[in-house]
Amino acid sequence: MVGSSMDRLMNFDELLAHVTDISMNNSRNFHHPLLTPLKTSFTYECDILMHLLRSQIEMQFWRFFPSLLHLHDAHTKLNTWHAVVQSKETKKYGFGSNFLKSSPLPPLYQWLWQAKAAFVSKYSLYFHETLAAQSSPADMKGLISRQGQACDYVSKIQSFQRRSDAASVCLVFEAAGVEDYQGAGYHHPQESLSPPKGLDSYPAIFSYPPTKPLDRWPSIVMRVSDRSNEFTLMDRVVHFFDQQIGSTYFLCRVEPRITIVVIFDTKKSEKDNYIKDFVYDLAMQLRGNKVFQNLKPKSTGRGLTLKTLVKERVLQPGEGLMTINYLGNKFKGDLLPDGRIKSQETSKIFGTPSAWAIYCKKIVNPDKKSGCGWASVRYRGKKLDSYKNNWYRQKRIEFEKEGEALDEEEMTDSDSDGPHEQEIVEFELIGNRHPNHDMNTMVELTSFQSIGRMQPFTVTMSSSAMAMIDIHAHLTTSEVVGYLAGQWDVTNHNLIVSHAMPVRCRLGDGEKGRAVEQALYAEMEKLNLSLVGWYHTHPFSPPLPSLRDIDSQLEYEMKMKGSNDASYTPCIGIIVSPYVRGGGQGMSASGFWVMPPPEHKPQEYGRPMSIQFTIVQDAFIPKEALYHVRDTVRFYKDSPDSVVFTDIFQDRFTYWDKLKTAIRLLDKPRTSPEVVNSIRVVDPDVLMEAPKTVSPPSTQMPEPVHPDVSALEAPPSTEVVDASVEKERLLNQERLLNQERLLNQERLLNQENPKAHRSPSSPPPYKPPSQEHLNQERKQDQQPEYIEDPVYEQYQHSQQMKEYQYDKKHEYMHEMQEDYREEMIDEFRPPPPNYHQHHFTVSSSYEPPPPLNDHYKHDEPKILHTAEDRVLESQSEESHIPVHYPESLARDPWATPSHPDVPQQVSVGESEPMQPMDVDSLS
């Protein structure tokens, strides 16, 4: 139905005939009662479109009252259809019902509303003289502003006239040949007027300044009548200079019978682009071709971005290459290599031409509602529209050579990493809410400092909750959502986020979504936690809220407000962007809270405010977090949109490296062993192989060892894991090397401490360190450090090896100590009673000296005493009385010691070298 070129004059009569045939031929096909809702929508669509087309036809012939009636009928049916559409929306369920993303308003309904706003703006220009007589200019301006994206043509023309010094801007209507011509304003239907003649057959339906240039009117009528066919065929701005009166004319055809005429009292160049662009753009807007062209999906070039044109070398990055000429003001911008535009005046960076155009036009005209970026922005003095059309044309030629037809619907951004780049605007540029607003438009966050306020409450988030959000966000390329649970500290105005609970269902699965929500509510109640917020992801877009996110967040805040201040609980939103380009190798995240609009401006959107939050280290990972990680990994394991962690993310940097870096690129407390253990959960083998069931380690370990939650099937138990199983789980490539080191240590110890050949004069055996020293050394070994990524895996395995070697080392030392104790007991046990009779020969004539004489004093064998025995011995020496050795002592020097409290089993750890006895001195 739409013409081949959107700049050509459209035949609305032909379009109306097509729509009428479609309505009549299909309205009788809805026989079954179940098709009644579909029939209702179809009827509203056709009726509204036919009323809009009829209003266009009536305006082409400058008929005031018929045009108004058709616009009114279209408006009434749009409101009725809106009520029908709203009633079909899914009923909200609980706090997170918007997680399910109920379908927005139908695209056709949004387009019809946009078309109606454009036609109302056009009607206000064509019949401005009549309408201005019934209302003030302020009321007229307010009426137009309430139409959403409607254009205030009168203000636009007034601003152009002041800046360009134009003598007059007129719209000329050709009334000649119109049978029922009645002129402007209200007329009785049965009133008949004689057809106008002469110059009156070319009335000015609009003129600014209001005083019409009657002295130039004959020249205007002559140009319009003589070049009528030329205007229709050439479809361009015609320049003419009248040498007799020294005036310059710029003319362009809007409708078959309406022409724009701009008059200057001086000579103007034909190459004056500012004037020609204004006249041409005004004519294109009044025709409404772009409105109808939007019926074809992505026909406006939304799928084509500057990044694509730069990547295919259609455009070259550079400074000052982008320009905007608007109402006599010129703005310059730099085209960046990533397709963004940097303003030279403000140094701000804009993602799309429309965002830059809106910003620049708002500076000149604060009432400006739309940007028209591709038509307003120029590259090297040439409109971006021409580059876009040439690119489409070139692609069409390439496909036609291959025997394929190119459909502009399929011409999307050449980058396949994610969806299209979304437009980012400042909050001040949004204006009042309207159904035809793109709810995916992202809005920049406003800081509290910028508006002279302080953040109303502080936010503290646990490291395990943030790690759960990180892992959930990196598992899939689709958008995910989840709850934030914690507590509200009323006294300190601190919101504590202790748990992150992922919603494991698809956004469109309403039935399963309600079941998941109920399960999460029950879990919060069991843990005595409150709902304090929500999180969701923008996988390939910046972490900024969209208009839909703003409305959802404001709705949640109203639900959490309660009936009074005592029951108030804050509610925050967290947005994470795991795979946004240009954000580094880490992960971008932001918190936001929505400030409600003023009570006297209910039509405005809430203002998204930036919320700063602090991440604190957990003493341990909650058991519930480990279960959530396990279940979430399994949920996305076989999904078509799951991330393959072995694939390359960017510059030899895999998605697995991306996840680990995202968790570690935060404050140092977040690199605790608990969070590092959470990274291990999402090992690529877990996502590609069946999980292995491994029992958790014993609770008798001196330090807690976290189980592998990816293989956890039941709550932790006290069953002891076999050493070999634990070793196979912990060790990987370093296992064989460390076993060899351990064997070498054992051989070395065996060489130093032989079992059967220990000499009494050898050095004392190995003395194990004290328990206090061991605990201190182990704490130092387990102290986490921030390791750079290239050696991170080696550091992780070395930490595991230290734990394993610690257990094996002390187990081995304990066994060796027991063996050595038995050796010492066997070697130094008391001899049998007749031992001296077999080894010593003493003369029978030998007479010992007197007992108290000092010529001979028996040296007792030095036998080791324990520390306690030494204390007892030292105490007994104070009251020691010299003992007279019996006669048999010299004959049996190894007899039982005179002190009965000396232990017979000596301690190996306290042993001292025994001095050999000089037997010859006894003879």
C-alpha cells in the first residue's frame, strides 16, 4: 500500500480503498464465538485507520469540519480499543509479576496513536487561523504538547522566520476546480458559495507573520500555477529570484493542492542549505509519509547503526565530521571508531544520531520532542539518510546478483554478538509519558548530589549475594531476573541484602513463574528474611534502566511503602551487564531507585536515581546460596541460549575467564576463599558433563572445607571421605609431581632415622613443632592474596595442595614417631637380672673401699627424665640424704636405680645421648 518512495506524494484515496476492501472482505470470516475478541480488535484497527485516512483527504481539500469529525472518531475508538487491550493484560501476581514481562501494547495500536498525533498537529497548522480565534496561543501550545510526539509546526515556523530573516512563510491552497469549496472555518452544510476566481482562488491557509504579503501575491500565484506539474514530478525545493522587486522565493509542494512558499526581501543563494533543508523537512513532515513508512518493520533504519557503516568503511571516524544545522545554530561532533558521536561543544558521547539530535535541538528549542537523527545529522555535509539509502541499495544489488531478494527487515547490525544498540537519553529529554514511547529506551541515572540531596538510606550487600548475581548473569545470553532478600535496619537506615535468589524460569512463562515466586517467598519466610529488591540483566546493553524498568521499580516501591512509616521498607533494583562491549573484562553493575513524579505532574515518568551500595565479606557461604548456584547451573545447562565458557569472548579471553574476572575485579574482601570456591562451581565440565556425587568432607577437619556444590545431592553429612577420593577431586595436573615430592621426603627421613642401626651418639630425632606454631603457620598459608589472572589457577591448586600435604605430613610424622618410640624402648629397656654375670668378670679378692671414703664414687648411668620428673627430682634434692650403696652395686652397675620414681619407658622426643660406662675403672 505504501508508495515506492517515502518522499513521494501519497495517494490517500487509494489507501482508503484498500483498507475498506480488507475490512469488508474479512469482517464476515469471524464465525466462531472464540474469535469474537479477534474480530473486535480487527474492527477497531480498520475503523481507526479509515477515519485517519479520511481526515487526511479532507485536509487536502482544506475542509475544516469534516476533518475534525474524523479525527474525533479516530480518537474515541483509540481510547475504546485501549480499554479493551488493557483488560486482556495478565493480572499482576505478587511483587515480581512484572518479571514475566507481560506483553506491551500492540505495535499497530502504538502506530495508530502516533499517526493520530501527527495528523492533529497538521490540522492545527492548516486551520490555525480559525482555532486561534477560539483559544489563546498558550492553550494551543498545551494542546499540541499533550499529543506526545506531535510537532508544533507554528512554533517551528516562527523560530525559522526570526533566525533566517524571512519576510513571510505561507501555505498556499489551490481552490480552483474544487466544487464544494467553502473556505476556512465553520459553515452550514447547506450553504453554497460561488467558486473563487482570480487571485482569490489561491488563498493563504497559513501565513507568518499574520499579515499576508499582498504586494507579492500575484508573483506567488504565477509561480505556483506555472510550475504546478514541475513541483509534482521533480519533488524538490524550487528557487526563484524576482529581479523586478528584488525578492527571493523558495517553493515546495506538500499536498496536490498545497504549497509552501518562503519569501525573502533580499537575494538568497540557491545553495543556501539551511533554508532548503527547512522547507524540505517541513514538507516531508506534513505529508506524513514517514508515519506510514513505519508500518514496515525496521524500514526507518533502526536495524542499521553507525557502527555498521564504520565497520564496512562507508563512514570513516574523524574529528568534526558530524554536523547538525538547526534554526541557524551549527553543532559539530566527532565520529568515534565504535560508531558513537562525541559532541565538540559539551564533550558528551551519544550512542545514536537521534540521541545527539534530540540533545542539540533541546538546547535551541526546549519544546522539541523528536530528534529525526538520520535526517538531521550530516556527515561531511551530507545527510546520513543518503548514506543509509546507498548502503541499502548496494546490499540489494549484491543480493540480486546472487538471485536473492533483499528484505530490509533482515538488514540488521552486522555484529552478531547481541541485539541492536539501544538509545540512551537524559531524563530531562523524555517529557510526559505516552503510549507510543519506546519502553526500551534507556535513561541515564541521576545522582543525589546533582540535585542537592543525600542518599536516603545506605545499602550493604553480602559478597555471596553479589557472587550469586554474577554467576546467574553469566550463564546465559538472555535477560534474567531474581529477588534480593535481607533485612531493613530502621535505626541506622541501612538496607542489608544478604541473599540473592534467582528466578529460574523464562520471562514469558507465567504459570511456572508464579510457582517459582511462591517457592522463593516460602524460602524467605523460612529464613526470616524480607524482600528488599530485585535484580535483572541487560546482557549486551549498559546497566541503565529502561522506561519499562522505571515503571516496574516505581510500582514495587509503592507496594513496599505500606500504610504508614513504621511499615515502610525500601526497595532497590540492581542491573548487571555481563557482556556489554567497551566495559572491560569485568562486569558492570549499578543500583537504582526511582523518585516518584511530583503530584501536580502525574503524567511524567519517575526519575531514576543512582544508589551506591557497599559489598562486605561473608564469614561463610550460606548453604542456600550453594543450592541456588547448583540448581541455576543445571537450569541453563541444556538451554539454547546458554553460554559456552570455552568459547572466546574477546581477544583470547574466554567466557570462563570473563566470569572469574567479573567476580574478582571488586574490593579485596570479595576474593575470600568462599567466593573463590563459588567460582569453582561453574567449571565448564559441570555444564557439559553429568555431575559427580561426592560426599562432603568430615566435620572434624581443623578448618572448614566447602563441598563441590555442583555435585551436591543432599545436605552435608559427617561421613569421612576416603583420602584417595579427596585427592583425586582436589589435585589435577600437579598431582603426580606432588606425590613424588612426598615420597622423596619420606626417603630422606628414613635415611636420617634408620630403624635398626641407631647409634646412642646420633643426633636427636625430629622434634615436631608446637601446636600453636602449627596453627599460626597454617593460618598464614591459608591467607588469601590477590593474584593476577595468569597465575590464578596455579595459586588455587597450590592452596589445595597445602591442605592435603598438611594432613599427610602429620599423619606420616605421627606413624614415624610411634615406630621410633618402640625402637627406643626395645634398645634401652632394662637388662635381665643375670645380665652382668655373662658380660662382666670381677676378681673374688676384690674388696671395695669404705662406703664413706671419697676414693671411689659411683657414676650413675645418665637416664633421661621427663620434664615432670626433673621437677620432682629438683625438689627432692633439697632434702636428699647421701645413700650408702650396697656391696652388690659395684658388681651389678645396671641394677634397678635407687630412685623408684624414675620411669622405665623413656620419651623419644626428650632423649639425650647416653654416656658409656667405664668398666675398667672397677678393676
